[in-house]
Amino acid sequence: MDPIPYRRETPGTQPPALWPDYRSTVLRSPRKPLIALPHTLSEVTGPIFSHDRLQPNDADLTSQHKDRPIGDRMIVAGRVIDENGRPVAGTLVEIWQANSAGRYFHARDSRDAPLDPNFTGGGRTITDDAGQYRFITIKPGYYPWQNHENAWRPAHIHFSVFGPSFVTRLICQMYFEGDPMLPFDPIYMSVPSEAGRKQLCAAFDYDLTVPGFGLGYRFDIVLRGRDATPFEADDHAH
Amino acid sequence: MPIESGWATVGPFFHAVLPWKDGGVMAGPETKGEPITILGRVLDAEENPINDALIELWQANAGGKYNHPEDTQSGEIDPSFQGFGRVAADAEGSFTVKTIKPGPVRGLGNSWQAPHIQISVFARGVLKRLVTRLYFEGGPGNEHDPVLALIEDEERRETLMAKPDPKESGRWHFTLRLGGPRETVFFDV
């Protein structure tokens, strides 16, 4: 029997390949139409990672070095669910971010802002049975970039998630609700719908806030889901 | 109903986290199958090397079986082969992957898919990953492959073909072009 396909991409939810406001897309965006690939075994399967992949302190970016990093400590937590609202359990979540001064621990980030020897800005965890994840980190700083005159990225954390198949892969950026830089950011603004953009903004959450330790922010992630009404796909089988 | 979270570029600063140690070594000496080395390149629409790309690969084992619970084909999982690779391009836009040649995989209905590797391309300037497939030039089953058959233009079909190294067997060259006259075929999954 054929595999149950995933739902096709919902129009209006995803950025276009060519988005000239973000200059680097111009030479890096296919112009010929994409070819719709039916979902075969190659698409409905994908890598599954075990806890062997994780190191101690992978989910606590403030405890990976000798001392504490500089900046506002915070908890970022949420759920990974699919488009049908079902939790995505046991999936790898990876994050990376700038330090509190807005500088990445990276050879190509030569900006005039201090590195923090106690912060390299990378984290990794696996969702629990309810699809939940939780990181401890510091609030990333703003940083300028070369895209246009006086361009600044809003504070953001990069998220990479796999989900159960090749099709469900997602790399997105988490922003902060109310960040004044958001409307000026072509990467944020490349997500077409306002609802889609809002969904990328973490909200302050009192319940996640740990007394005397740090503020909590909730960020839920939605991966592609299967067609809600699975059908018997045996029409190819004759 | 929840909507899928909006994609964003990986940006240029992912290297401390995403490229795992030995991420390009998908198979070891104990892995069953024909060992191959893929010598890849990633180019932009003007054929400039993309030095900040990340490539992910996903493939079946030598018996055509995916290491995943939804692959209910007969055939055995090779415990030494997960089938996933992840590698960053270097300053010349090049990457190297050591793996084994995948076996043919069942397609929809009664069709069979020729040996292929699923490829995802991420980079600064790529807002949403680009998906393509690597096939092997002259490979068995290419002429009946249902996915290659979706590409009407024969010249464009060629963009998915890894080419054997003329000197050293087991080495395959594969170039990804994100635009330009020889743009690689990308898929909407």
C-alpha cells in the first residue's frame, strides 16, 4: 500500500524563494517552477535521533562553560506539534543564537562587539512524549547587517527541527513579541501572513518564569501534518 | 487548525551547531554495499561558489530499505547505517560525503524508484530549504524512474545526475546550481 501523504504546503504560510528585500535571495532562488513530488517512502521517512546525540548541558546554554554568560537569563520552552495539533514526540530540536551583545561565536562574524567566553550559543534537545522542549539561555542582542542602510536584525533564536519524516523538516527563527525591529526586518516580513508572522514571536509567560532565576518565553512550533482524512491509496495498485 | 511555522534562512552563522563531526561520513567499513564518495559543489545563479551552504542527505541502505518505522518493505535495516548526512560547504562551495550506493526503493503503486539520495540545501539567502534528488548517471532503473519522468525537459533531468569520476571509480561529482541557465531541478514536497 502507498504511504499516507502529508498535506501539501498551505498557500500563504511560507516565504517565497525570491524576496528582493532580502538581497541575498536574488542569486540564490530557483526561477523555474518547482516540480511537485508525490510522497513516496523517500519522503515519508526521515532520520530519527536518539538521546545518544545529546551531551550534558546541551539544553542549558548558560552552563556550557566555566562561568555564567553575560545577559538576561531566560527560559525558552514550548511544544512541537503538527498541523493537526498532535504533539511531535522524540524529535531533535537544535538552536543557535548571538550572545547578549549581538555577536555570534563564529569566525565570519567580525563585528565590533564583544565575544563572551562563557557563551557559544548552541543548544540541542529532544522533545518529550507531549512534544515539549525547554532551553535555558540568555536573551540574544541585536546586530547590524549589510542588507540595506541601517539594517538591524530583530533579536532572534534559530530553530532547526526534524519531525517524523523528510517532509516535516523545518528551520525557522524565533522572535520576541513587540520587538520594534520586526517590521523593518525583511526575513521576518518574508512570511506572508500576519498570523504566520505572529506565530514566530515568543510570548512572555509567567508560568515558565522561574523565581529568582529568569523570565520564561513560550514558543510553539508547528510542523507539516498528514492529511486529516487518510484515504486508501490503492488506486495505483492495479 | 494550526498553520505550519514559517521557514527562515539558516543564515551564515550555523556552523557551531549544525555541521556535526563526521556528518559527511554516512557509512563505515562495516556498512553493507558499494562505498562511494560524493564530491559536491553548490553554486549560485552566476556560478559563484556558495561557501555558507549546508547540505543534508537522506537515503535508503544498499538493500533499498530506509532506517525508519514507516518503511515496511521486506529487507533488513543495516545497524551500521542510519542514512542521514549533514555537511557544510567549504570556501569553494565544495562538500564531500562518504556513503554507500542506495538500493532501488519502492515507488507509488507498482513502480520502482532508481537509486537516489534525497538532498536538502540550506544557505544564507535561501529562505526555505531547497529540495532535490541525486541520481547516478547511467544507473539501473533511471529510465523507468517515476520521479525523473515528472521532468519533461531531458536537459533539466540531467541536473540531477551525479557523474562518475573519469579516473577513479566510486567517486561521483554532483553540482547544485541554485539559479542560472543550468538551474538544478528542485521539488515541492
